[in-house]
Amino acid sequence: MAEPASVAAESLAGSRARAARTVLGQVVLPGEELLLPEQEDAEGPGGAVERPLSLNARACSRVRVVCGPGLRRCGDRLLVTKCGRLRHKEPGSGSGGGVYWVDSQQKRYVPVKGDHVIGIVTAKSGDIFKVDVGGSEPASLSYLSFEGATKRNRPNVGDLIYGQFVVANKDMEPEMVCIDSCGRANGMGVIGQDGLLFKVTLGLIRKLLAPDCEIIQEVGKLYPLEIVFGMNGRIWVKAKTIQQTLILANILEACEHMTSDQRKQIFSRLAES
Amino acid sequence: MEEETHTDAKIRAENGTGSSPRGPGCSLRHFACEQNLLSRPDGSASFLQGVAEKSRERLIRNTCEAVVLGTLHPRTSITVVLQVVSDAGSLLACCLNAACMALVDAGVPMRALFCGVACALDSDGTLVLDPTSKQEKARAVLTFALDSVERKLLMSSTKGLYSDTELQQCLAAAQAASQHVFRFYRESLQRRYSKS
């Protein structure tokens, strides 16, 4: 039977907030609190340290830190709400303290403004299409938000659409468009015939879309192909024959669980055959 | 013609006529059945056996609701489906742990993790943590749900006879034991993220 005093000490130890800098790259769990850099000096070894009140306006330099996915502001600290690895990005042009976020693996997509996604048109109602993007509600897409929209070239029910969200928050129905702010398609719009659409986890999509991803370069050397990545976990791929398309789909789905050596072996075996 | 049949039955089996595995002369629990609930499918039925299942569902749901950040997902329902593979005692505690891991795996935003710990009190006052099915036939069985931030009590479900001091002792023991569960959570989640 445990003594109440030692239990209290151990339980408090588990809830002590850690500095965000020391936890970068490690796995964090929901419920942990993180301290931002300028607060570490105030904490000190004993906990409550008295600081002389400074009348100089410049002394209290508050850095503006952006709280990304998986983190929430809780008073002065950051509260972790999802399990994953903590990441940090330095600010590009000197303003603010950068972005902190949690890299988590999940299958379910939640619409975010600005994300490019692949959707399936499910219904036409009035002036808008209803597009299934894998979230909790279907997104709405207006007839006019395509480049060169006319009565003739419109998507039909069942078509695949690549577009981006202009409105996506928890209170409203998400809205997407297939043109950018200049009015040009920029690669968005109806995705062509044939090809295969399949679903992967969101973490894999982010890995594949990272700037220096080797997987896509290796896949491109294997067969000529067309490929579209949606941030909602959907990938559309099309190669010359159905067999090649299926091979590519299987490789991309399996990439999640393979190490890079296993992947290189499989690619070399396919290149020979 | 569509009809709704509502059957409410309490059956007493005597001298081996019943098919229950508990033996002759026992009584089955109260059960209720509703048919043709849904209009779309060709047939549907709902069967409720025993009130214990409903209360266990309610306990798990209330614990999850206390921890999940529901304000980030308005107008959304989160369904947790728990399937019992084998019951070797401490079933409610095991269900709570499974529900917590499933919510983390799904990426549902939570304000803390939670775990379930069960303990049994013997007739001479000895405390057994995580009792097996045989040990659960003790004087009292207490199950607690604790959160990971400050080991606060989220839910308690108790059955049997116990005194006030015994309750405090069980709670303290459960709080100490919850550390092991949370350490196991951390290790298994670290192992999962180390593969990528």
C-alpha cells in the first residue's frame, strides 16, 4: 500500500511543465504542458522567483509564437492535445518566435483553410455541388469557381475534383473552389478519366509532399505516371496500363510501413522485371 | 403492414429447463427487445440484456466526455465501439484503457489521458489491485478512472461493502498504480512513432 505523501510527490512530478525547446523531436502525450522560451528564465530552479519590476518598456520582450495543430494555448503555456512528435520551425523573416506543432498520425481528415484536397462530387443542388472530402460534412463548391466556367464544362456527379478550401472552420460548412486568387486554375479542377483513387493516412501524405522526398523521385523513374495528392489522405494515380497503376498504388500504400532499404529493394526488383 | 413489437420478458428457469449455463434453478436477468426500429433496412431489432451493460456504457461515456475537447468538433458525434475479446477480471478498467488508446489513435483532441484501475477488498481488509475474476468475488470491488495530469479522479464505480478509510486507501493505491499504466501508454506510443 503506498503512502499518500509519496504518491502526491510522484504525481506532482508527472505534471511539471517542461520547456518546449528540450522536448523538440520527442513524442508528447495529451495533457502535457510546455513552457515557451522566455518563460524558462522566470521559472528558475526553485519555482517561484522574484523578478524586479522593470519600468523600461523594452525589457519585457514578448515573442509571438504560433500554435499549430495539436497544441492549444492554456494561460501562458502550450497544452498538448494530440499524441505525436513536437516540431518547431524558425520564423523566416525575423518576426515572432516561429511555429510549434505536433506531428501526429491519424486517418481522419478535418478540413483546414488553404488545404488542397481531392473530393468526389456527390450531389448537385441549386447553384452548388456537394463534394465529399472525407470530413464530417460535405463541402460546397460553386458552379462558377472553375477556370472558364460555362454551362457545358461542368463536373458531373461522381467526378473527382482537386480544389482548395476557402472557408473551413468548426462552425461552418466547408467551402472549396477550383481557382486561385488570380482566377487561374493552377492545376485544380476536374481530374481526368481512368486512374485509381485510394486512401492513405494523413502522415504519409505529408511525408510524400515534403520537398526532398525520395519516394516520389524513385517512383517517377519506374514508370511514367500522373499523380495527384490530396491533403485529406486521398491519392489519385494513373499509369499507362492498369497493372502498372495497381503496382504503384500498392507501393504507395506500403510505403508507410517500410524502411527505406526495403523500399529500394522493391524498386530495384520492379525495375528489372 | 408494419408493426412495432415491444417485448419485455422476465424468465425464471426451473430445474434444468432453461438453457442458461448457470445451472438449474437460476433466473436469467431482465431483458427487453424492440423490433422494426429503423425504417430503411429490411429488418432491425434491439436487444437489451441486463442493466449492467447500460451503466457500464454510461460510465465510459462520461469519462470520455470529461476528457475529450468536444468544443473543437461541434455537431459531431464520436462513437467508441468496445468489443470484449476475453474477460479475465477488471473488465471496466480494461474498457477504459482501451477507449483511451483508441481516442489517441484516432487523433481526437483530448485535454489529458485517462486510465482505469480496479481493486478488490477482501473480507479481512487486504487490498488486491487488478483482481482476476476469482478475486473479484471479494467483499467489495472498486474501479477508478484517473487522469494523467494530476492523477485526479474522473469516475468511480464501486460494488460491495467498504468503510471510508478503506476507500481512501484504495484510491491512493489506484493512483500509485496508474503511474505504471501511463508509463506503458508512453512506451507503446513512443514505439509506434519510432517506426516512422
